[in-house]
Amino acid sequence: IRESLQVVRSRDPRAHRMPFLEAAGHKLGAKKEGMGGPADYHALGAMEVICNSMAKTLQTALQPPDWLQGHYLVVRYEDLVGDPVKTLRRVYDFVGLLVSPEMEQFALNMTSGSGSSSKPFVVSARNATQAANAWRTALTFQQIKQVEEFCYQPMAVLGYERVNSPEEVKDLSKTLLRKPRL
């Protein structure tokens, strides 16, 4: 709750606020499918702030001013874990550096380890593809639809597809990624 409140407090008071909880059929304090209560209320507020900020940033990237053109590179986590060496080479090339064989090996080791962690920011060798898809098994369909409702603009720009059914979410053989618009 503390981290979510910090994000919510950073909200621009002039920004349009999307209605949440009630709009999704939830009441504050409801105990449906893990939803409701103060933690969810604040997390949804934080998600709104983060997704609105991301949408503004991506809008700038879609129509960059002259000084920004060619000065940024979009890298999705899923691209990094799907092909770590190719993505690492792209990043290094963008900044004018050569990737050492040791760095390539490090990237492979860190993204194809057998470990896993429930802590997303712990740096350790793990099956990164599994980590990238963990939301598909950890979140309920209702929670996923809520994220999509708040984050549809940045998701569309970055090439993340919306899901249509709980079965589609759980079918890990189906990719939910397409080429980003950037």
C-alpha cells in the first residue's frame, strides 16, 4: 500500500481520472476473486498513474520532436528474454559499443537459468521466458481485464495484445505479442 500511495500522490491533479473499482463491477471492500480492499484500491490508482505517464511518453516517441528523433531505443523485456543475444547486440549497437562474448554469455546465463523468483527485481539466473509469462498464471482473468482497461494505450503501442478469454490467457503456446508501433 505504501508504494502505491507514493505513486498515487505523484498524480497530476489536473489529469483526467478514470473511474475504477466500481466501473469494473467492484465495490471497495468487496472480496471477489482477490479484489477489493484498500490495497487493491491504491494499486489501481497507482496503475492509472503509471499507465497514463507511460501513454504520454509513448505519444512523444510516436511523434518525436526533432531533437529526440533517433535518440531512443525501445526494448521490451519479452524481446530481451526471447532472444537475449540479438537484443543485447541491438542495444550495444545503438550506443556505439561492441558486445563482448563474455557479456553475451552472461545475458544467456541470466535469462535461461533454471531458477525462479517471486521477487521480480532480484538479479539471478532464471528462466526469464517463464518469468515474462508469470502474469498469465498468477493473475485472474478479471485482474488482467482491469490492467487492460487502464493500460490499453501503452499496451497497443508496445504490441501487447488484449486477451479474450480465460482459456486464451492460460494457453502459453499462444503469444500475446506483436511488433511494436515504435
